Amino acid sequence: MTESNASIGKRKIKKIIVDRDLCIGAASCVAMAGGTFELDEENKAVVKLPAGDNDEKILLAAKSCPVFAITLEDEDGKRVYPEDEDTTGGEHL
């Protein structure tokens, strides 16, 4: 689990979840929020610093993922992004 101080509107991002099975290493998240995301030795996205970027950049990074491998949750465990309930979660970083 990753905790972050970022917020979207009134909802604070509390968890950034990267589904490593879905991640294809496109690195769009790194390009959008390089303070928060990096690619590991397997070219999979990982969270290097949860509050490394502001909330807008973290949200843009999640939205930029071509395979929806990044999920953002608030302090109540409710999904901030994507809002679609059928996206599966992966490894909690």
C-alpha cells in the first residue's frame, strides 16, 4: 500500500496501485509524474515516491496509462481513478 498526500477535489489519494500484470512498460506515467513513478529492472511501473508529484500530475499519469494499470484510491478505499468498477487491482505499492 502506498500513502500519498495528493488530493483530487476534496478526495485525498491515499493509495496508488500498479497492476504489474497489466503494465506494459509504456512509461507514460513516468513522463507525466516522474517524481512519483519509475520503471524497475523489469520495465514495469513502480511508485518511487507517493507524494513525489502533485495530485493533478498523479491523476494525469494514471489517465495516461494505455492499459489502465494504475488505480488511485482515497482514504476510504473508494476508487478515485478509474471510476469504472470492473478494473482489477494489482500489487499495492
